[in-house]
Amino acid sequence: MHRNAGRGALLGAVSRPPRGPGPHRSPTLLPTPRKDPPARPRSAYAPRPMHPRRAILLLNVAHAVDHMALLIFAAAVARIASDFGFARWEDLMPFGVGAFVMFGLGSLPAGRLGDLWGRRAMMVVFFFGIGVSLLLAALAQGPWQLAAALTLVGSFAAIYHPVGIPMLLQGAARPGAVIGVNGLAGNLGIAVSAVLTGALVQWAGWRAAFAVPGLACLALGVLFVRVVPRETEPPVRRKGGATVALSRADVARALVVMTVASATGGILFNLTTNGNPQLLSERLAGVMDDPATLGLLLAGVYAVASLAQVVVGRLIDRFALRPLYLGVALLQVPVLSAASQAQGWWLYAALLGTMILVFGAIPFTDAMIARYVDDRMRSRVAGLRLAVSLGISSLAVWLLGPLVKRMGFDSVLLLLAGVALCTAFTVLWLPRERPAAAAVQPAH
């Protein structure tokens, strides 16, 4: 009897299941060997597992490409105007307006297709479309052919903001930081555009300034196809949510505010980034006349100013949007006013301050979409907002040449100070934030 009891205790000790939660298993002395299911053959067309860092890197590089492609014309316009027989660069500038009109209007169908068809597929179209369009611009034989090619560039560039940024924000725990780094990448693209275009125009001609980035875009498109797998379902079928609980009336008010503020901010952005090359050339005349060196100086402004987006992005994750945005908008007024009167290196310092504040304001509109809009419809909301705001602000590019020709840069910069005041007034109408119960949904 004692021997049987000892044997039972031994068996119980060997077969006793581990303590803690979990399903009950029948006691057994020896573990049952587990048979792995037979491996299924992998299809040659099956998407490769996504490397998150590579995908994020490519999406940020795409933002740089987006802004770089749009600003090649502005950086090379003086040389192109001379080649096409124009007496002044201001007379050729209106031929580039189609790119910025389509950059705004194209956001609406791009956002809709991003939600309903797929964001990854639209980003593939983005890379290859911009690449081919830039090559067509390099082959243009006159102003109207160039205008048509630039319009195509703007049409494909319209894809990025309503598609690429929501793709990055899917499941982001700290959307402000993500937006800040992404904004840094976009503005580094502006810096690269200034220095690369200046160098290529001087050493290889303006056609190379379009052709080299065009070939790079095609190569990036091939890499994106290989690195980023196909989506299992379009965003419209996913679960998502906003990070702030608002009533429908407050959401509608937030959408109006972000659209108007984006339009005024877009006017500031377009007039400065498109006008800065000629502004520096005019105000640094006699001090610095070499196009490549001027491009390098402008690239330095954009590189330093880009860091403002990283700082603002981190602040957005910690503080309410309204006071932050209001402070940045109000600071733009005195700095733009000072830039209107400055000459030489003082102008360069004022321009640096201006671009720090212009770039620092960019993350706010994307942050509003991340906080107030469900992920399943972010691309469509962003597309609608961009179509209206960029459609309006694109007129700034068309007006830049005539305004500078008639008024001069000093009056144009004072006009922009007034636009900054309009932005500040609009931001006052942002609704107060009430944190939602649920956090951002994880990425799928």
C-alpha cells in the first residue's frame, strides 16, 4: 500500500501541469511529440514580408522626392527662360502653375483611391508617374511642352500627402513625432532640390536637372515594389479611430479650420519656396552671384529649418494643438516684416527665421487629421482638404512672377505677413480637445 502510494505521488509529480492560467491538460508521463504541418509551397508572386524600417524609410524618402520634384522648375527657371528666349524669368514662371494646381486638385481622387483601392498601390503609381513626368520635362522643346510635363509632375505628386502620410500614421503611438520626422524628410527634399538643381544647371544644363531625379524616382519605384508587400485589404475595411472625442459639430469645425489654415499656410509655403532662389539672387547681388553657391546657401536654410518640424512634432504629442499653432503663426508676422526690409547677410538671417516658422507650421494640419479623423477615411479627408487648400494656394505660384515684377519682394513679404495673421485668426476657432477613451488602433 505504501509502495503504491509512493508510486502515485511520483506519477503525480511528473505529470502535474504547471501552475498559472491556461487550458487544463490531461496528465501524462511522457510528452507527446508535436507534428508540424507540412509547409505549403510559396507562390512566386506572393508578397515578401515587409521590413518596417525599410518601408518607413521609403515613405519618408518619397516625401523628399515629392517636394524636390515640384521645385526643380523654380530653381532652374532663370536658365530655362534664357534658353527659351524669355527676357525675364518672371514671364516664364506662370507656365509652372499647372503643377501646383494639379498638386491640389489631384489630391481628391488620390485620397479616394488610397482608401478604396489601397495606399501601397497608389504609392507605386506615385514613384513611376513622377519619374516618367520628369523625364518628359527634360525633353521639352518649348514653354508649353514644359508646362504640360510639369502639370503631369503635379498630378502624380498629389498622391503623396493624402496617401503616404496616412500610411505612415497607421497605428502610430506618437503621431506628432512621426509627422515631425516625415516633415523633416520632405523639407530636406526641398534642400536637395535647391543644391542639386543649382549644381546640375551649372555643370550639365537644366535638362539634366529634370532627368537625373526622374531616373532616381524610377529606381525608387522598383525598390518600393520589392520591399513593401501588397495590402491584405484596403483601408476602408479596417478598424481605426481618432485620438480625440469630438461632437459632429466640432469635427466639422475642425475640418473647416484645417482647410483654411492649410490654404493660408500653403500660400506662405509656395510663395517662399518658389521665390527664395530669386530673392537670394536679388538681395545678395554683389555679395554672392554664383548659382551653385546660392543653391548651397538656400539648401542650408532649408536643412536647418527642417529641424523645426521634428521639434514641433514632439511638442504636438505633449500639448494641445491650438496654443502651439497660434504661437507659431503669430511669430511669422514680425519675421516676415523684417525680411521685407533686409539686405545682404541680414536678409539671409531673416530668411532662415522665416523658413523655420513656415516649416514649423506644417505638421499641424496633418496632426489635426491624425487626432480628429478615423483612419479608414483619412486619405479621403486629407485629399478633400488638400484639393481645396492647395488649389487656392497654387494661385500663389501663378501670381509670384507678376507680383514681384509689379510690387517687388519687399511688398510681397509684407503681404505674406498679413497672410500669417489670417492663419492665426483661423486657428483660434479650433475646438478644445477632449481625449478619447481609445488610443490609436494598431497597424494592420
